[in-house]
Amino acid sequence: MATTAKPYSGLTDQIQRQLDSIIEMAIQVDRAGVTHVPLRSRWTVAGLLNHQRYVIRFWVANVVVGADLPVPWTDDLPHEDWNADPEVPIETFVDALRQEWKHAQSLLAAYPPGELASQADEDGSRPTVDWVLSHLLAEVARHAGHMDAVCELLEI
């Protein structure tokens, strides 16, 4: 019996690995009692998880599928997705990120390789779903690198 490969499995598997890495490091940093990272910007680990959640939502649900799901950033507050209530347990942000990614993967199942995204860029062109996932992989990997640097600074 032949098995059918899932579209984009190479890209989505890589994104999953990077997300798992971010989550693992975020939990370690949280267990060390660190809320704000030791960088000039002092972003929070919960804020990074929240940011990743909404970036996935934006690119997959809104750009690829054409939904209009809410994201927290606006022209006036472009980094609002990085804000996270420090009283909310880190597990809440982890769970939300995992659920968003699971939902994104279910949406992607309907789009064959090479398919154009539903939402057009400002110039009217539409990226392919492959391009969106490559962009998303780069975004997630960049933040995995941020978390790796934070863990090194904290000696975790």
C-alpha cells in the first residue's frame, strides 16, 4: 500500500522542530525564574511565544487561506504581539502556540505545492504557499536562535 506524502512535510517538519526548540528553551528560561531576557530590548519569553503564535496565524490563516483572523499588531502598535501578561503562566502561551500551529497545519492540507496564497502583497502579487512556509521557517528559526543566545547568556 503506497502512502501519500503530505504537502510541505519537509518545511512543516522543520518548522515543527524549530517551534519545539523554542518551547523547550522558553520553559527552561521560565523555570530559571527569568521573565525579561538579559538584552537591551528586555523582551519576555512569553512575548516571544505570543509573537510566534500570531505570526503563524497571520501567514497561514490570513495570507494563505484569506481569513481575516485578528492579530494584535496595528500600524500604531506594530509590536503589540510581543506584550504578554507576566502573571499568565508560560504554559498558557505554550499551549496557544501549539494549538495555532496545529490549526495552521490542518489549513495547509488543502493547498497543493505551488498553490498561490489567497492574500496579495501590496504590489498585487500573490506569493506561493511554498514561499510563505519558507518565510515562516526563517522567522521561526531566527527566534530559535534568539532563545539559544538567551540560554547561553543565562548559562542554562
